[in-house]
Amino acid sequence: MTGWAVRAASVLAAAGLWQALTAADARLWLRFDRLPTLDEIAGEAARQLVTPVFALDLLQSLIRILTGFGLATVAGVAAGIALGRSPRTRDVLLPLLEAVRPIPAIALVPVAILLFPTDEQGIVFITFVAAFFPILVSTRHAVRALPTLWEDAVRTLGGRRLHVLRHVVLPGILPGVSGGLSVGMGVSWICVISAEMISGEFGVGYRTWQAYTLVDYPAVIVGMLTIGLLGWLTSAAVELAGRRVTRWLPRAARDGVS
Amino acid sequence: MTAVLPAVGAAPAGIGFTLEGLALGYGHDPVVRGVDLDIEPGEVLVVVGASGSGKSTLLRALAGLLPPAAGTVRAGGAEITGTSAERAMVFQDDGLLPWRSVLRNVELPLRIRKVGRRERTAAALEWIDRVGLAGAEGKLPRELSGGMRQRVQLARALVAAPRAVLMDEPFGALDAQTRAQMQRLLLDVLAGTRATVVFVTHDVDEALLLADRIVVLGGPGNGHGIRASFAVRGAGRDAGLRDRILKEL
């Protein structure tokens, strides 16, 4: 069998096992009798896919993640460069950032609810914090790992600080930063879904938790699969973008990116 | 804003350097100390010396990358306080930006000077052709051999018509045959400019081939200053010159 056939068989076998256990209402030590069968899940998915609420939830979660992640990218890269290049900035910002960094973003939910006028802003804030630190840390490391030779070269060609920033630092850190962006996107999803479950009015996370409280288990599974699919698509997009902008790396180093 | 770009061949006059009581490095044990040296506008000065004699350090000071620990460095009468496009540098290796194509690397100094796209592309292509790389404009540095990369560095250093070119063992990492090719290319290319050249090497034969004048830096049992100076141009085929230089190393 070819590799692809093995992979397809593996997925089909897992799905078959699920179907067998749930259809037989198996109560081993794990209780599969409460979980929906594949046809129940498929029916629920088919029903939901055509409803406007599903599209609205999807859009809402995507807007939240893209806003939070986008802001975190800008802020994380800017702060990472400043920390990597300016000792003064390091003295001012580093103690604050190091004090906040160990706190998981999701633990900030109560503060976010108190701090922001709307839940919407609070959720975006949580998503932002989640992605900010991985991006910041990877940017700072990438800046410090830049060979000084490139900067020397640009300076002896007449380049000033802004030229060095634009022609050396920003392109030079991309391979390192793209790894941070991938990690950031992953934690962003964890946090946006958790925050939606706690305090949303729309969104895939909110809908999934609501389905659970309404004892609509097929809808819970559909929500989970939707979240997984969205996470996979956005991570793939970040990875693809990362590969496109680091084509100048030797192949081996490029495969190590992200 | 468009800078006026001199045509290839119509290069500006070279710039002279004056070094007085120059010490470079940190703390009580500078790498280079007590250097007094005049470099004439337009001359090709080759600095030779053993490893650790401070040749590259001296070059970095001329570039404005390293401030003096003591003494002064002047270029064209003005004290050097930082880098300038007038003093372009060629590094031993890896001085190219790896994410920029050959063309984009060569045109970078013109882009920094805000020369318009069409004009800078034309000038860059002309220089790429002069260093024998026509057809390789779109290649990335990692796709080039060591010799080709140094050709790109040479084109990039010269494209904006600097008044001095500082070369830090530019052919040190190349095999003997490529090295000989590059030396001939350098002589050809320099014939079309009036720039002052300061060339650092540990290879005396290379120095003899390229130099108007050779200075020996450092040396065994000596301090870290200029140990000896030899006029080369006009010396003819002086068989004893090579031996006298080697004796000072």
C-alpha cells in the first residue's frame, strides 16, 4: 500500500471504531453510550451548514482571531525589535513583560471582563495576549541572532538606522518570527474558544458550549470539528505565508521554519 | 528626490585618509596602537600582516564602523564619526543580503540614496555586466559560488561611485584559480575609477600584484603599529621587494 492509502485507511479505521462503539452504546470504563454516532453527527452538520447562525458564528470567531492575532503580530514584532536592539527599552519593558508572561492568557478573562466595556473587546484582548508573547519572544531571539555583518554592509553603503531596520532587520528576522506566528496562532485559537465559552454571545466556542448545556451532543461534536478545521486552515495559511517569504533560505533551514 | 548619478567611468575623485596616533580596541591592550599613516587620494594601499595584527580592525575604523580608542582618523580632512556611502566596504564573505537577488543587492546603495527605480536598475545591470555576471541578475546569493558572490559585492560597492573602497580580505576564501581571476577583474574594474582603495590581505603576492604601496602591520616582537612601508608602483620587477616584505611579517 502507498503512504496515502495507509493514511486514509488509518482515518477510516478510527471513524469505524467510533461508529462501532457509539452505535453499540458501549459502556466499558469510558461511556460511549452518550456520544452521537457518525450518522447523527453528519445529519447535524448537514443541518447546521445551511443555517445563517453557523456562518455568523464562524465569521465572528474568525474576526476575533484575526483582529487579536493581527494586533499581536504588529505589537509583538515591534516590541521584540525594540527589546532586541535597544538596551534602554530592555531596561524599561523587560521586567514588566517578564512579570506578565507566565500568566496564561485565559487566566486574564476576569480582568478582561472588568476592564473592557464590551465582551467582544475582552475576547479580542485575550486572543491578543495569547499570541503576543510567542511572537515577542521569537522576534527578540531572531533580532539577537542576526549577523552583524549584514548591518555593517548596509551601513557602509550609506544606510542609516531606518535603512538597517527596513533592509536588514525586518527581512532577516522573518524565518525566526514565522515560527512564533505559528505558535501564536495556535494559542490564539485555544484562547478565543475558551473566552467564547465563558463570555460570548456568538462564535463557534460559544455555540459548542451552548450545545452542551442544551444536551445537543451531535452539535457539540460538529462545533469541535469546526474549531479543528478553522485552526488547521489558519495555521496552514500562516505556515504558507512563512514559507513564501523565506524562500531565500537553504532548503534544510526552510523546512525547519514554523 | 533624485541624486545625480555619475556615469560609469566618470567616477568622483578618490578621498585621502589621515591617521594620527590611532589606537583601536578596548581597555589597556588595544589591537592597534600608535598608527600614523597618510593614504593618498586615488592610491591603492594594501595592508598586510599576520592574523591578529589588526588589519581588519584598522579597516573598520576607516569605514567608520569602529570609533578610535585614541587618536584620530580623517577622511578628506574631516574626522570620521560614522559610516558613509563615500567609503564602501567589501567583506570577506557573506556580506550580501541573502534574501535579495543579485540585482537587488547591487542596486541597494542606489535605493538608499533614493535613486529612481529605472535609473538604479540600469546602473546595477551595467555593473553586473562589468563584473561578468550578466544573466545572473535574478539569482539569490545561495545559488552563487564564492567567487560569484565576491563579484556581486564588488559591483555593489562600486555602483554608487564611492570615493574609497575598503576591502577586507575579499578573496581570502577563494580557491587559487578563482582568486587569480578576481585579482585581474579587480585591476580592470579599478582602472575605470579614481577611488582610493585600501585592501587588506595576508598574501604578499596578492599585495604586490595590486598595490601602489604596501604597509605591514603588527609583526612578531613588535608593537601593533605600522612596521614598514614599501612603494610598489614604479619599483619595477624588484625581486628583492618580496623578500624584504616577508622579512617584516
